[in-house]
Amino acid sequence: MRKRVIASVTQEGWKKIPHVSYVYEADVTKVYEEFKKLKASGRYRGNITFNTLLLRVIVEGIKSAMQLNAEVRYSSFLISGQMTVKDKININMPVLLPDGGMVTVNLRDMGNKSLGDMAEQIESIKEKVGSCDMEASLLKVGLKDTLRNLQRGKLGKVIGRGLGIVTGHRRSAAGTPKKKQGIILSREVLDQGTITVSNLGAAVKGTRGRVALLDIIPPQVCAIGIGVLQEEPGVYLTEDKMTRIGIRKVIPFTIAFDHRALDFGEVAPFINRLEEVFNNTEIIRTW
């Protein structure tokens, strides 16, 4: 069931969306040092990880470029469409399952949460995912999506998806040994968000490389990938504005966007805000 869902949404995205991708290489040396201080301070109740801090930085960037947090409905037949910017930042984030697979969860209203609140929500969802019955959860959400499409009059899509859900569930049930049933995740956890952020570095720690392109899941217009933290030689400015060469901590951020809805002019404020935060770490002390 999980693979069928992924295949469906990614195929739709690549058929309809003209993807553009940009890799922004961020010097996160200062932020990493600030993170260690925050971690040692005992200020937060939950487990504050560097990945959670990076997600909070990305949210700050999205606030400066809210057109990335939008959905687009476009008709190639009519050569027209509509783009709707969303007020709340609901982040779709892939999470590792106990069996090594991945599922995308919805981190809701991240734009109005503190760093500590974000960490608690992420930990809570990871605990739920770790003890859930994923096949049953996806089946439940799929059936609700089918009913929603029926209400919108999309009969062809309803028939095709309905048949796929039923036959796919029977095949997976027939070929999988019975196991103790876990909790059923709510639609709120698995529903479509407003933008996707993938922490690719967490899945391939200790490697080198950059992600060239990401899937954009319609009707979203943007997907962001956090790469692997790396140490590289680089030029930087000291506190007294002197130029130095040294070992820096660098993370590549991949930004893929729908060229029907966005161009680089809308993406630039996002990158500029990230650059500002990474170079002025006192900002994160207010989170």
C-alpha cells in the first residue's frame, strides 16, 4: 500500500509539474556552535536535535517567502490556473519506519511553534509512527480521500483509486504474515501539507554528495531537502571582519520549485533569510 501511494503521487507530479532546482550551500559553523550551547543550557524540556533546529530555520525562511507555501491548480487545456498562498505552514516530512521504509507525516502549524514545541511534536509523531499499523492507516486515509473526490464529482478518479485500494490491500494482506495490530494513525498525521521538507542527511549520515532534484507533490509548489553535514575548507569573516581560511561546517539545501507558479525571484527571499540566520546566531536564542 505504501509504495502504491508513493507511486501515485510522484507520477502525477512528474507528469504535470515543470521542476526547477537550486542547491544552496550554507555555512552552518556558527549555528552548530550555538546549537551545542542551547543543548547544554537545559532550557528545553524535549530532545532538541540539530535537525529540529534546521527545520526551525527553514520555517523562518518560508515566513520570508510565503509563496513557497502555496498550492497551484492549473489546466493545460484552458492554459490558466490559480495559485493560493496558505496562511499556516504545514510541513510534510518523511519519517523512517521500523522496517526501514519511509512514510510522510504532516507537521501542522510549524510557523506558530517555538523550537521546543516543534521538538515535542516531532518526537510525539515519531513515537506514533513507530507503533502504528501503517497499511491500515493508509487504507483508512485512502478511503477518506476517495469519498472526498466523490463529493467533488471526480468519478473516474474515484473508481480507479477505489479499485487500487481494495486490490492492493488484498495483495499485501495475502503476502504478509499476521502481526500484532498497532494504532491507526489519524488523517491529521498523514494528510497533505503545504510544503515538503526532506531531511536527506539523516538517512545517509557520514556520506558526501548533493541532491540534484526532489519530487514536488501536487498541489504543492515547493520541496526542500536538507543534505549531509560536511566539513570543508572555506573562506569566512572573523568577528573583526578579517578574512580567514579554515575548516567550515557546510550543509547543502536543495530547493525544487514548480516553474508554473514560481521563479527564482520568489525563492531568493527564502535563501536570503537562511543566510541571515546562519550569520547572526543571536536570532535563534529567541526561539
